[in-house]
Amino acid sequence: MKKRPGSVLFACSMNAVRSPMAEALAKKILGRSIFIDSAGVHSQALDPFAISVMRELDIEISAHHTKTFDNINADAFDLIIALSKEALEKVKDLQRTADIEIEYWPISDLTDEGHSRDQKLEAYRSMRDNIKNRIIARLA
């Protein structure tokens, strides 16, 4: 069993879907027992479908402000969890100059799945639930 970190950064490509969902889910599940944040390699506005599926769990993320690695001190985290290949490559670069533990949770970007609103919501729910299950298994 892996040691529980004191601080975790969730990282993805845009900090608009996966990593904000992971940050909010981890905060809900773990409370204040671990410092949790999120960032992206790039920045994009928070996705409205992500907001919707998180509200289904009574978790509000609409006030989330997207951040990039330029806005944070990544080497201050005990663990960085990369949720996309692009984020993994970015944190591997950071690991060259800092002692950072990295885990890769390949959470597929399903934002283009389906054409109807219901199909999109199902894809986002799938991402959300996958992230939630991994958080519980690894950090709770």
C-alpha cells in the first residue's frame, strides 16, 4: 500500500474538465486532511458539462479558476497525479529539477463523445466516476 501524501496536485491538459473534477472530488472525499489543487498544461474556461455532472453530486465547481503550471509551485506537492499524457510529459520535465512523486491515471478525454446532450452527460459522468473511484482507492 502506498503512503498517503500530504499534498496532491491533479494535472491535465486544460484544467477545464478532468483536473477540476478531481480536485473537487478529492476535497469532498478527504476534507482538509490533504492539501489539494489542480492545474493544466494550458488554460481554458471551465467546461459547463463538468459543472453539471459535479452538481449531480452536490459539488459546486463553477467558481473554479483555471490554472496552469505557471500559476503554481508544482515542486511543493508530495504527489502529482497526471490525468492526461500531455500533463504527464509536463510533470516529468518538472521531476528533473525537483523530487516529485508522479502517478499517471490515464483518464480518457470523453468531451467529444456523443452528439446529444444526454450522450455528452453520460461521457462526463463516466470520467467523473472513474476519477472518484481512483481517488477513493488511492487516497481515502
